[in-house]
Amino acid sequence: MTMLPAFARRSELQARTEVEKVLAFAYYSAKTTKQEHFSANDITRWFIDARLHQPNMSRLLKSLKASRLVVQDKTNGTFRLHARADQQLSKAYDELLHAETDEEIVHSDTLLPVSVTASTRGYIESLAAQINAAYETNVFDGCALLMRRLIEICLIHAFEHSAPTLNIKKPDGQYVDLAELISHAKGNSSLSLSKGTKACLDDFRVLGNFSAHKIYYNAKRADIKRVIFEYRAAIEELLYKAGLKK
């Protein structure tokens, strides 16, 4: 998956002019893919991949043609960076290009939008990002397992906040398993979950269990797509019950 969104965030491209954005994208492309020439279609793709507002292409192309930092190949309509641009951009972006990004989770909010888990807990935000990334890269068994884990964590936080008198731990201090948590969630009046969330909690548990324990089973996109909306609603409700969303 492209790391362009991470590069755009790290270099704060949102605040730059459209031409400056294109220069940064072109430099990134030249250094990471060895693609030195770029077209209007490449520019459009860069803006989409970086999740930035689409520019007026006619106006932008006119500005690029007038820039002294860009050279146009009039035979095929493509562009490349001028040598002086390469020197300037290397000072601005080389450190970012060589920064460690192995732990950056690149995703597109497919299952859980950032707004659902934002400002809750770092590990919850990270799990939500991993769920999205797994689904978007077709790692469906991994996605199902992560979905199960996040439901379990949110249920525990919800119980501890909204039903603190209920004991959800075993004698050894470990939390009870997810099946028992769900049983408590369905019957506990203090937690007071909606009918819809109660009805689908076991679906998420079973989906994760199949991916973890069924030898001949592999989750498919359709298995997860079938529960996306219910899952999103359940996670958001549990975060409110946990006092992690206002």
C-alpha cells in the first residue's frame, strides 16, 4: 500500500499551495518509484491517494507550465522536476523520506472512520486503524480477529465504567472470556445496551472465533462486509457506555 498519505501528513502538505503539493508529490515519486516524468493523471492520483482536496486541474496545469521549477515535455504533455527543484526539495523532504515509517498504519477508514475512535485511547485508535488496514489489504482473517479483540476491549471498558459493581474477572484476576462478557452485556440493566447491539455481539465473536480456530475456514470479504454497519454502531455505542466518547 502506498505510503503517500503518511508522507503528506509528515510534510504538512495540507497547508501548502497546489503547485507546492505537486512538487512534493513529484519528488516523492521520483525518489520512491524512480518515476521522474508525471502527467495530469498522475497528479490526480496523487491527490486522491494523499486524501487531499482535488484541485482545479486546468488552473493547476497552467501554473505548472509557468513554474521555473518544472520542465514540460511538449511532445507527450508530461512534466518533470527541474534540477534546481530537486536540490531545493531534497533539503525539505529527504529527512522525511528516510524517517522510519514501518509502524505507520495506512488505511482509508473503510470499516471504522477515524471519528469513531478519535480521542478515546491510543490502543483503541490503533486497533481501529489496523482493522481498516487489514480489510483494505484483503487480510480478512486478521481483520475478523482484530474486530473480535476490539469488541472485547470495548465491552470491558463499558462494564468498568457503567456497571462497576459487576465482577467480570476470574479468581486469578483475568477477565472472563468474551462469551461470558456478551452474556452479561445482554442481561445487565446497568449497561443498558440497545437491542441492535445486543443482537449482533455474538456475530462478531463467532466471526473472530472461526478465523482463530476453524482449520479449514478462511474469512471472506462478504463475511465482514455483512456486519460492517452493525459493528461500527456497536463500537460507537460501547465507547459511549465506557465514557470514552462524549
